[in-house]
Amino acid sequence: MAYLALYRAWRPQRFDEVVGQEQTVIALQNAVRENRLAHAYLFSGPRGTGKTSIAKIVAKAANCEQLQDGEPCNNCSCCQDINNGNFMDVIEIDAASNRGIDEIRDLKEKVRVLPAQGKRKVYIIDEVHMLTMEAFNALLKTLEEPPNSVMFILATTEPQKIPATIRSRCQNYYFRRLTMEEIQGRLVQVAQVNNMEVEAAALDIIARRANGGMRDALSTLDQVNSYRGEYITKTDVLDVLGLVDDVFLAQLIDAAWKGDTGQVLRMLAAALQQGKEAQQIARETTLYLRDLLLYHTTGQDTDLAVATEASLTALQQQKKAGTNRILQALRILADTADKLRFSEGQRFILEMAFLEITALFAQEEPVAPSTSKKPTAAKAAPPAPADTSETTEARDTMWNRILAGVKERKIPTHALLSPGRLLGMKEETVYIGYRKGYKFHKEKMEEKENRGILMEVLQEIAGRIVEVQFVFLDDDQYNDIVVKKAIELFGEDIVEIKD
Ligand SMILES: Nc1ncnc2c1ncn2[C@@H]1O[C@H](COP(=O)(O)OP(=O)(O)OP(=O)(O)O)[C@@H](O)[C@H]1O
Ligand SMILES: [Mg+2]
Ligand SMILES: [Zn+2]
């Protein structure tokens, strides 16, 4: 027998098999019991929450020959034909397809034709928000004076796109996202029947990532099962979904928190090496920081997006970072995740973001502005320059990479560049400083060819085109002093973005 996807095998066939959606189920089952099903229903709600499933149950209930306390019997020929998709009077229309639109146009005539096989014709129109205005009008005409033998069930994930004229002619039911418990409960049941052994942490992640949709949860379980077999661990799920382990994220933030730049870079390298996507790492860290913030402000461990019990201790510790810094780090990473969507060669961008966060954590947590002051006070206290030895080390690492790239291309250019110093990056421009005595080098580097070589290297590392500016430093000392000079030259902004 052909393999039937889990989510299809587990489509609820009776009202009492539906998980959640209690009000909808009770109302509809009562209507069946009392033989007062409406002519038109609008089911709206997120993907995979039971709209089509319940529409089919209603269609069966409207035609079943042996109703059992408001439930279809699933046994009579009508029920069986509907379950197999062979029932002539249950017509499913996909409004998103061209054929769907044609079918709506023909509706006006077709609805007059009496049911061929059962008691009531049921039109199930999926993705109804996709209909054109013309099709909506055709549908509206039909809904205005529907024959008794016809019933419409419209389903949509985007009810706001349905004209009010249509909505007001339907009985409206809103389908909610299913809870973690509801999804996990079903997963446990499915796993048991299918002889799968699924770690609790694995179930937790599947349920969480399904975001309230049962279909996605079952599809993930299916996918992990066919990929890893019957024994399913948390790591299996993370791998299949391309996610990053929350314990890894906790350790990464720990390393940043401790200012251990080397460790941060090593961990990022290892994750990329394992095939995790840079964007995913940024995104997941954003979610982790969001959890940290939530945990910090509410002290609750419910509704966490990625942190699980395994990372709770770390979360507890990292609260020390304070709201402001967590928020800032969150913004840096959210921006980075955004940037990473559009560029290849992303390692540099990811590293930059994490180095920036490391620098950020090295700063004092700014004191919250007193209530008497306007929120603009926060802006008046810019982050202090974080010229710690860690950020210097990070900048050196980056500078060495740039120098190596230039050296590979042209040794004389490397000789001109190497007395310079990487100051930082502001907007899309990388700033490189020279001491006063290096006027020749600076001017040579500004020439088209040398500049071009450097920009090529920067582009390769950054994964996008960046500008470069050479500036003079009027101090003989390097390292931390360079950063201070950079502040003088460009204002605090530039120092905010380290290496
Ligand atoms: N409330 C639920 N109870 C039990 N299983 C559910 C529920 N909702 C969805 N499922 C599972 O997900 C599958 C898909 O559900 P269904 O087709 O009813 O979703 P839908 O709301 O119509 O989604 P879409 O908006 O994507 O069409 C079902 O076959 C079933 O396995
Ligand atoms: Mg559906
Ligand atoms: Zn039946």
C-alpha cells in the first residue's frame, strides 16, 4: 500500500476526534443533532488547525444515513464515499486555482441541480480569500438565495480579505491555534500507534515550531521519522528543521557575556561547519534573546520560543545582562538576520554582529532614565567605547584576514596597507587609519588599483559591496588609542560597531 502521510492518516473523521476548537465543534454538532445546519459557514483561522477536516465532517453529517448523536457514522456508503473523495455531492473547490474561478462562475446554474447521490450538496471552497471580485460577486448571488439542498463551507486563513457582504451571509467560526499541550498530546498518541519512541525534548521542539498548526507538527514528525527511524531525539529534530540547539545558543551568549571573543568565533565557525545557515544562527539567537528578555521581565518560562529546560539555568544567569543591553543585542541580531537574507558569503556579517554584542556586554548597563525625564535621555547616554582587550583582539583577527586576502592578490598593496589600522565600520563604509608619517602609504592606497584590490577582499569577506575610507590618526600609539581617535574623528557612532 502506498505510504499515507501522517497528517492525512490522522485527519479527524468525527467531531470527537478533533483536537481543540471546542466551541466550533459543540455548535456544529448541536446543529447536526437538531437538524438545523446553516446554508453557509465561514471557517477562518491559521493553517492546519482543522478547517478542512471539520468541513468534511459537516459534509458527512449532512449526508450520513445513520447519524449517531450528531456524529457521522463513517460506515454508510455516503460517509465512506465522502471519506474516499468519491461522493458526487461534496464538491471541493480550490479558490486559488484557475479552475476554481471557473467553477464559481458556473455555480449559479449548478446549485439548482438537485443532489445526485445524497441529501445535500456541500460546496467546500478552500482559500476563499483568493477569489477575484468577479468571482466573489458570483458567489454572493448564490449565497443570497441558496436552494435548500445546498450548503456552502468557505475556508480561509485570511478572513480580512473576504468582503463583508459575503461574511455577513455566513455563520462565522474562528479556528484558533492549538496549544503546545494539545499538539504534544496528539504527537504522543501518533508516536505510540506508529511505534515511534520520541524524546520529550524532541516533542517539545516539534510542537513549539508548529506554531499552533497540527499539520506542520505531524509533517515534522513524519519527516524526522523517515529520516532518522523510530527512535527520535532532540538532535534529530533540530537537524531536520535546520535549527540550532538552545544549549549552544546559551553557551554562545555566555561566551559573548564573558567577553571571550575567541570562543565566540570558534563556536560560530563550528556551527557553520556543521552546516547550520548563518541566517538561521542569527535568527535563532534573536529568538533566544527574546526569550531572555521575556524571562528577565516576566520571570516566566512559559511561551519561550527556543529556550527549553536545558538552557533555563543559563537563562537565569544571563538575566544579569539587563534589559537595555539585551534589547540592543536583540536589535543588532535582528538587523543581521535581515541582512543575511540577501547576501551570500555571510560569515563576516555574522561574526561582526557577535563581536558587536560581545563589546556591548563589556559595557556598563546604562541606568534607566528617571521617570521625570523624557525617554530621549536614553539617547543622551551613548554606549561608552568598548575598547577592551577583547574587542581589540577581535579587530586584530579581522584585520589579519583582510591583510591576508590583500597579500594573496598583490604583495606591494599589502605592504602599503599593513602599516594601517582597521578602525571599524560605519554604515557601509570600512574605515582604515594611518599615522601621520604614513602619508605616502595612505595616498597610494587611495589610488584606484590598490583601493580596488582592498575592496575586492572586503567584498569577499563581507559578502556585499562596502566602501572604504582612509584617514589619518595623529597619534603614535595603537590599540585602544586608535579607538579613541576614531571617536574624535567620526563621533561615537563608529565605535559602536566594532570590527
Ligand atoms: N484540530 C485538529 N485536530 C486534529 N488534527 C488536526 C486538527 N487540525 C489539523 N489537524 C491535522 O492537520 C491536518 C490538516 O488539517 P486541515 O486540512 O483540517 O487544516 P486546515 O485548517 O484546513 O488548514 P489549511 O488552512 O492549510 O487548509 C489534518 O489532516 C490533521 O491531521
Ligand atoms: Mg484546509
Ligand atoms: Zn454515515
